[in-house]
Amino acid sequence: MLEVDLVQQLPGFTLDVRFQAPTGVTVLFGGSGAGKTTVVNAVAGLHRPESGRVALHDRVLFDLERGIWLPPHRRRIGYIFQEGRLFPHLNVRQNLLFGRWFAPKGAARDDFDRIIAMLGIAPLLERRPTGLSGGEKQRVAIGRALLSAPDMILADEPLAALDAARKEEILPYFERLRDEVKIPVLYVSHSAAEVARLATSVVVLKDGRVQRQGSAAEVLGDAQVMPTGVRAAGALLEARLLRHHPDGLSELSAGGISLFLPQVPQAPGCLLRLRILAQDVILSRQKPEGLSALNILPAEVENIRSGSGPGAMVSLKTDAGRVLARITRRSAQALELAPGSHCYAVVKSVAIARSDVSGSAAAAP
Amino acid sequence: MSWLGPEEWQAVALSLKVSIWASLLTLPLGIFAAYALARWHFPGKHLLNGLVHLPLILPPVVTGYLLLLIFGPQSAVGSALQQIGIVFAFQWTGAALAAAIMGFPLMVRAIRLSIEAVDPKLEEAAATLGASRFWVFVSVTLPLILPGILAGGILAFAKAMGEFGATITFVSNIPGQTQTLPSAIYAFLQQPGGESAALRLVAVSIVVAMGALVLSEVLARRASKRIGGA
């Protein structure tokens, strides 16, 4: 468990954050300039905040009142940087083993071979970092951080410098990190898709303050706190894969409701995260018939929020979980939608985009 | 090198000895000064920078005379050092001191440039992996600035081989003691019929200078290949 409580004056605003990161991936989520990197650098010890306290498990890393400030090399925090920061004068193996030199003798050492296998970097061991692709560099950087026997991992937008294909290459490794490594991971991101895929819990940072902390589904389903605008707002549903149909569709069950996706590679029985963007949901008061969309969820309106523009964000309760729909205010009036009214959420198949389906390769038909 | 007379050979050997000692012994201090100037902020930084560069811009005769005033047998520093057996005046060690001081600015400049080219983010990364400041320097900074250290060392060596004004002012021109290669060339040119000996030494000077340059290029290229550069 990481406990963070920091105050720092930054140009234009004051960073004042308090949150906790348990075992699992906590995504520090916010737009650029929200102070995310300042927070992780303070946790790592690369930047000394004006006041506050940082504690990891039972170790106090920083406490202004008690005059405690551990230098970065004594914090035992593995840091995965945005740009990898591999040492150019060492080969991949030497980069990976760098932290092991300095790890305390008694520290639990992760098995070198296991991590090499987990990251698939065995063929790269004798190569120099300069010859590696962006995705390979990031995998080595992940391994280097893990092999320093850290008490926690920090990752500062580790995918931001990569193109979409490389992101797809790296994301599964972070999922394995979340599922296989039993230490807290604080992961900085401004991407709702990464939150949807990786987060155990989310801390939303806005203008230097924690706006919301909660589970990924809670935060992503709340349009009010989305730091990256309404386009990225959407719901996160957990669904179990039921069966594959011969016509190329996979059937999933989310809270008893069947959802159909283009075939996913996983075996039936496994749990998937589905992301449904608010702008890809259509509402209907009657049960729609003669419609090409396959996924229709009976819903009850929770609330309707409209801003200054023509749009309105409708939050819906369904058996599958909370779903968001972004419609126009005019439609909301025409349909006479109000909290408590019943309707149907029509999810356009195209909404279930490839990068938004956790661990799957589904594409729109 | 039988085509060199004994006196000429003596000058060449002395110059090599003086230059090697001058460049090797100042290397740690040069790295330290370069690091301080490149990375640290401290009061008097400009003063230190000025002091380091002073020998580069002062007339060498002035530097030599100042050395004589500070380290000469009559001075307080000189006689104190004499008590513990260190004598600079009119000794080859004095020639090495003069050469070291004259080459120091060149050495510091080359190393400082290479330190400024090291990305501090790599050093931060090393710190998060558990390396203390000392180990960050040894395991990351030092290997990355190796080409600069080589370049600085060889520049200082070449400068020491050619140093004349400060040396002759400080330790005079005593054959076998303080007569370095440039001093010997100067002495031969003062003698009637000394031109051929002077020319031979000029040839040696050119060969040594070119050799040092080629060596530094080869070493620097090898080092920068090793650290993943061009």
C-alpha cells in the first residue's frame, strides 16, 4: 500500500493530492498539466515536494514534519519512464541486471528467467538498446524495473511515446504485471482506454487535486470526472465469455444480459472487460425491432446531465452495469427522458473497438 | 632512433615523461573540475571557471613566472614542499607541473562538453534502480563520458609536448633536467649549425602530435561505438 499526501506550488496552480494505491494497478488519470508527473517524481524521490508525506507499506519515504527524506536510491521503487531510459553503454542483459547490483542482499529477488519469459525478451539479451524498437525498449525497461526487487512500480505514461501498434504490443505485459506481480503499481495515463484495460483503481487528477478515486468502472462511468472530455466517456462492463458461435460471433454475458462481439480469441469462461463509449450508444423508449444492432440493453435512467452545448450525458442503470449514452438535449426532451424512466440502450457494434476490448482482438463487423 | 643524437634523444624522452605524467596526474582533477562546472551550482563557480581558463589566455611567460613565484625555492610554498621532499624548481617535475597547468583548461573543456552531453535522466534512472550518487557516477556517467576523457587527456598530452614559454620561464632549459623537446629545438636554433638537429626534433614533434591525434580519434570512435553512439 502506497500512501501519498503532497502539497506543491506549481506554475499556475497548487498541487494538493491525497490518495492511496493498494496492490494492483492504480491509474493516476488526468489531462496534461494536471500534475501527474510531479506526483510520481515525488514518490520516486526525484523531486522534493514542499510539504506532505509519502509512505510505502510501513516505510516512510518522505515526511516533512518529521524531517524524513529518503533519496531515490534507497526507496526501492522501480520506475518505468516514458522514454525507457535504457543505458546506452550496456547491453540488454546488463541493463536488466543493473538494479540487482544494488538491491539489498535479503531482498526477495524475482527470478530472472521468469521475468525474461514473461516479457518475451530472451532473444534481445545480448543486443544494445540503440538497436531496439520502441516496443522492445519499453519491455526491457519494464524488466529492468522489476528485476531491481522493488517494493512498488511507478510507470509514467509508458506507452505515450509509442504508436498504436506498439501500444497493443506492450499493454498485455502490463496486464500480466497487474495479474502476476503482487506489488502496488502506480500508472500515470491520460488515456481512458488504458484505464479501462489496466486499472484496478483510478485516481482522477484535475488542476492539481484528486477529483475522484474509485474502481475503473465507477470512474469511467461518471462523465463528470472524465478529464479528457466527453469523447472518451463511456462505461466499463465486465462480461464472461459464454460461447463462440459458428457465424463468427462470440457471446458474452454481462450480469445475465447477452452481448455479441466479433469473435474473440479467449476460451469460453474467461472474464473480459468491455468498454462502451457514450457516443456510441443510442436510446429508444420502445424495444427496437427491425434494427441491425445486436446488443440492446433494457435500462433505467439514473440521471441526465447537460452542459452548455447541445449534448446531454445520460447515465443508465442496466443489469450489465452502468452504461453512458451521449445524446442531444433535443432528443432527451423528445423522448421525455427523466430519472427513473425506462428505455433501451442500443449499442452500435462499431462501438466495441479493438483497442477497447480488454485482451481481445475483436473488430467491428 | 639512432638518427637522433644523445642530447636530442634525451629531450624527446624527457618530454614524453613530462607529458605523460602531466596529463595522467591531472586527469582525476580535470574530471572533478569539469563535473563541478557542468553540474553543480555553487558560489564562486565563475571564479573557478576563470581560474581554470586563466593559463589559456595569459601569456605563457606570465604563467611560468607566477609558478616561479609560488613554487620557487625562495617562496613559502616552495620551501614548505622542499621539507617533504617535493621540489619543482629547475627539475623535470617542475616542467611537468607547468605542462599540467597549461594543458588543464583544454582537458577540462573537452570533458565538460562530454558531461553536458550526458542525459541527466539516465542518471535519475540509475538512482531509482538503487545506485547511490557515487555509483551513478561510476556506472553511468563515467562510461558515457569516456570519449571526452580520452579526448581531454590526449589534448592535454599534446599541449604538454608543445609547452615552451611557461616551462622555460619556470624551470629554465637544462639539458637532461628540464630541456624538453621545444626547449631543445629553441636551444639548437641558437647554436650555429644546429639546424639539422632542430629539424630532426621538429620531425619528432610532428610524428608525436599526429600519433596522439590519430590515437585519440581511434579510441574515441571505439568508445562511442561501445556506448551506442554513432
